[in-house]
Amino acid sequence: MSLMDRWTNGEREAPEPLEGNVVATTVTGTLIWLVLFLVQLPFYSWFADNGHTWWLWTCAVGAALGCVGIWYVKARDKAIKRAQED
């Protein structure tokens, strides 16, 4: 019996998922994207001259999606707390 068979045939149960502070993690990631965007912004002309403006826009989109993520994880936490109260 291979090691993979031991994990997939029901001999072992999967561990519980780790739950950390997802709001803080999402906020931190969003802030990192935002800082990266702001640090690169003064050098826009260099990025444009060298065909690397996508670096700036990647950071901007990362920050924007992070804002959506913050809204989502806050709503998720509220829903989890409401469900636990019931």
C-alpha cells in the first residue's frame, strides 16, 4: 500500500482548516499592494519608456481587489458570528 493510498482510502482524516485573523491578513496584503503602487508612481515615465507600466497597474489592481477582499472577509466574519449566536 502506497503512502498516497493511506491518505485517500479513509485511514486518516483531513486536519481541520486553520482559521487566523483573515481581516488583518487581507488588510496587510492590500496595504502592501498600495504601498508598492505609490512607491512606483513617481517613476511612471521610466516605466512607460521601458514598457513596464503593467507593474504599476498590477499593484493598483491588487490594491483595488484587496479592498473588495476586505469588504468580503468583514461580511464573512459578521455572518459567521451571526450563525454562532443562533
